[in-house]
Amino acid sequence: MKKITFTTFAHQRIASMEDEGHYSTAHLYKNALRSYSTYLAKPVVLFSDISRDRLRGYQRRLTDQGHLPNTISTYMRMLRSIYNQGVDRGYATYVARLFHDVYTGIDSGHKKALPRKALQTLLHKDPGTEALREVQNCARLIYQLCGIPFVDLTHINRSNICGDTLVYHRMKTGTKVCVKLIKSTVDTFRYFMDHTHLLSNKQGTYLFNLFKNKNGFRSREGYKEYQSALRHFNQGLCVLGKTLGMKGNISSYTLRHSWATTAKYIGAPIEMISESLGHKSIKTTQIYLAGFNTSDLAKVNRKACKYVEV
């Protein structure tokens, strides 16, 4: 058996991910390793520290700390992946069903969507300050663009806007997405042009002035800038919600899930919105979405936006 610690091997795999530009995935692995190391109170984790008893105890600790099932599953799957790769390379002993007793699934029952009245409040009630109006309009834009992921919103280039349609490829999957810009969306873009410095006037650059690095999310520095922007936006959403008298935390994913849930409520085919909800595999979603044209989606989006107007 070759001698190498779990921590050392994990760092090697993480470095490889970063070299390949997979900074988001590397970030997840770092968090999982840091969390498990903290639980064990050991700066260096050995492969022998990955045991059924310790994993069960780790899961109990995460649950007691209030982590959601999907967060626990993510950490466990990251640890399992590293361990299995270690087994393949002869660094660790194969243990059958090592992760069998801990949660590694996807909890699709956890509700993240906001009800209609809460959405109306969040997206349209005046929060009283210009800083919060900026956050509110960004939230409104995410919703109006069919629940566009924040990472994709930050990577929109002026060339992605073709006439009255936004055409872009998902950063996560590469899937091509076409969203017709309805009047309310154009009005939100106009707000950013008239009241903020977030929109760039330069051709060939990202529409929003969030990245100093032209490679954006795909570079190490760009990923740090993205994480900072996402954290700042999610914090702003929480402040916005509390200012408007809403309970609970709100994130960019809440907006994405809310659009998908609203679209389902008003009668959109489940196949059209399955990707936003994350209930089906990416491959299946891509196959289903290919059957819907831009005008069909525009009708659904127009209804979804109208549904939450005040």
C-alpha cells in the first residue's frame, strides 16, 4: 500500500481541478475537506480516518449544526469521490458500502420557492434605499430571465443579446438557452443603465462590471471575484427581505426556484422547467428542452412575470 494522507491526496485532486479551470468544483471539495478535518480536530486526515463510525458521527454533527440534507450529501459525496480515487491508486483499502449509512442523495422535498405574495413584496415593494433597490432590480432581472443562474447572469456579454432575445450557454452544462426579452425585462435593464454603474458600455466585455479579468469565472482571480459578488448579492437579498418584513433567508437560488415553481403553477410543461427545479438529470433535461421553441418559453415567462406583478 502506497503511503499518502487523505488530505495530501485531496489537495492534489483539487489542484488538478483548478488547473483545468474547474474552480467551482474545487471549491466544493475544499469545503468538504475543511469541514471533515474540523470535525476530527485534525489538520491532516488519514485514509484510515474515513470509517463508517466517524462518517455517521460527522453526519450527526452536521445535522446538529443545522446543515440541510443536500449540503450534507454534497460533503459526503466529495469525501467519497476522493476516497474512491485513492482506492483506485492504491492509497486506500477498499471497504464495501463505506458510505452506505450516511446521506448521499438529493433532497427534492426541501421547499425553496417563495409564494406569490412574498414574491410580489420582494420584487416590487419599495425598500426605501437606492442600495436595496439595486439588489431588488437584480433579483427582478434573475426572475424575469426565467430564473437565470447568478453565474450566467454575471457572464452575459453584449453579443449575447440578439435583437429582442438573450442567447447564452449555461456555464454549468453548456446548454444553449434563448430567452425573449419582454417589456418588464427591458425596463429593468433600463434601470441599471440610468441609476447604476453596473452595466458596461464597452463592446466585447461582460454586460455587468463585476470582473476585472476578461476570462471571468474561468480564471482563478475571476472565480474569487464571482464568489465575492455572489456572497454580496445573497447578503443583500437577506437584508432586502428583512427590510420588507419577510422571514427566512433568501438567495439567488430562491429566485430561480420561485420562477420554476410559478411556471409550473400557471401550467407550463414540467419538461420545460425541470432543469430549473433540478428534479431530473441534466441529460434528460437537455433532451426535453430541445423540444420547446423561444416563443413557447416567452409565453410562459410573460405569464410568470405577470403573475407576480402588483
